[in-house]
Amino acid sequence: MSERRQRWTASLSPLDPAGSRHRGRRSAVTLTDDAAVVGTATGDVVAFDRTSGREQWRAAGPDGASVVSAIPFDGGVVVGERGPDGAVRAYAADGTERWHVETADDVGDPQKDTRFFLPFVVDIATADGRCYVAARRYERRGDRPEGERRHFESVIYAFEGDRTEAWRYATDASPISLAADGQQVAVAYNRCPGDFQHGLAVLDAADGTEQMLWDPGTDGQRRVGDVALLDDDLVVCSHGDYRGYRLDSDGSVRWRVDLATPVERGEDTVYAYPNHVHATASGVVFVTGNTYPEEGRETDQRHPTEHTALGYTPTGKRRWAVDIGGFASGLGTAGDTVAVPCAQNFRRRESDSHACRVFDVRAGLTGTLATDSVVTAAAVDGETVAAVEEPVVYHDDGKQRGQYRVHRWN
């Protein structure tokens, strides 16, 4: 059967179910020419034949780690962990480990042996034979005033295919995503509690020197949620003011749009964070996250564009908006196609929202894979989509939905 017509599902190792609230990423998936490669919550990396779904190879991971980033690189795949070592591992096409780097050597060992404090490879990007990696570690400094207790150590690396480190860029801010082409590397920082006070750094791809620094100019530690590169400019989603921006290469604003800015709902004023962006010459897609009130953390209200994918023209005019049903921890992208894995909506907990939804930058929603449980990672290559489903148990019904598995379809 041709790949175009083939569809399969493969089980992954047993996994404790997720709960009503998110505990951060613990799975990843990417597509190579021959395989769907899954990084698991138990630290293993498993490759499945792209057409048949048969397991091709499996690489065991270290205890206490989960694989949270994965991308094709140098004929194989490179993955990043959240774990005691915060390791980056490069594998050949047959699963042989070529090299690894323990980012904890640079960002430090975990302050506590709990997930939120573990060294974390938050994103990996590739361009022109190089692999760019963003790693961070969080700690709490109890001897500081409340507003100064959050602290991050982070490093951006540039690696050649043989593991040679071309350069590094270190700050005390929290990177959340990378975008790279042959000329530049853009880094989004979602929290800036220390000396580094820029939500966006654009670095020279050759040597890592700063080309441009930008910030939404808002109060507080929240800054930028994601960044996408275009030929001559950039698109970012701002955690500082809940807007989307298209910037020229010098940081000047070409256009700005309201995505999930504060609105009054009942007795609360609520907002939502724009968490993801994908941009091409055809337009821009933003994806928003959970509703929060301006006062406190709990609310019965919903922001009108929470958990929404929003499509815009290259000039900043809205084309479409689609409710995705739940939180998306990342995007799978290829050209004008965007796959959005939809996980918990912890305020509604409606199982009919569990799905992976596929969008075209211009046209909006083009396909949906409904699942029994939350979808936490997705990848796209051509007309092929792969998505990871994790089991979930919501606190108010105690029923397990779904199982840990990978889906592949067109």
C-alpha cells in the first residue's frame, strides 16, 4: 500500500496518565525520510517505519529523563531531554548514537529532583548543516525578595554534525523557542527575571554575535512566547502584551495585532498567552493558550480567543480563527502546513476536544484526527502527519482516557 493511503497507530511504553493540569512536555515526535521517530516520557527514542508502522530501532534513555525535542539532522535525528543531564543526543539513521552533550555541565545541576527544576532542552533547530540547541535550568532563590526569586541559567549552542561546538550564547533568561536559517538564529525568551532584559535575540548564524535585540517593552518578567523567521523580517508572539508582531530586521514594527489581550468577562478581566507562531510568504498562524484572570489564577470565565489558531495575511489582516479545544505544547510545521496537537483544556475538560488539527496558512482548518485522549506532540512532512497521544485522567471523574501511542496518517 502506498504511503499516501497508509495509516497506522503504534503503542508506546506504559505511561502514568496526565492530569487535569499540564506538567510540561514529556514527549516529542519527528518525521525523517524513512521513519516516524518518537521521543518518549521514559527517555527512550523509538523509530517506526514510516509506511508500515513496524518498529525499526529503539535507543534506551537514562533514568529520570524524558525526550521533549526531536528534529532530523545529518541523515539521522537529534533529540533533547528534560532530565538530570539535560542531554542532547544525535543518532544515525539506524539508531546508533553518534554523540551526546550534557547541557547540565553548562546550565548547572538541578536544585531539586523534581520535573520543573530539571535541565531542559526546550528547542532544537537546524540549518545549513548545523544544529542549534536552546537549553535552560530553573531555580528558586529563597533568600531574595519575592520578585527576584526566579532564576534561570540558559545556553544557546551551535553544533556541527560531528559535535564540534561552533559557538554558544549564554544568558540568565529563559529561552522557549528557536528559529534558524543560514544567516541568523532567532531566540525567544519567555521570562526575563535577571540582567538580560530582551524577549528576542537575533544572532549571527556563523559566530553567534548579536545582530538585534527586541522586547515588547512591557512590565514584568513575561516577554516573548515564540518566533518565526522570514527572508527579511521576523514574526513573534508576545507574552508581555498578548499581541502578535511582525518586525523588520532592525526590530522596527511593521504591524501588530491583538491576539488575546485583556477583556472583561463577568467580574473578571481575563487574557490568554499567544504561545506559538508559524510564518511563510503566504501568511502567519498564531496559536493561543489558557485563559487567566488579571487578579489571581482561578476563573470561571474564558477568553474569547483562548486555545485558538488564528490565520493572518502577510500584511496583518485576519483571515480565519478556529477553536482548537485545548492547550498546544508545540507545532508541527512544513511549508504552509501546520499541525496543532491539542491537549487539556483544564477549565473545561471536554474529551471531544482531544485531537490533532491540521491547518493551511491561507485556508485554515484542513483536517482533524480525533483521539481518545490528549495529543501532546505533532510533526508534518509533505502530506504526512505524526502525532503522540498520551493517556489522561481528569481530577473530577477519575476515568482514564486513551493510551500512550503514536498515530501516523495523511
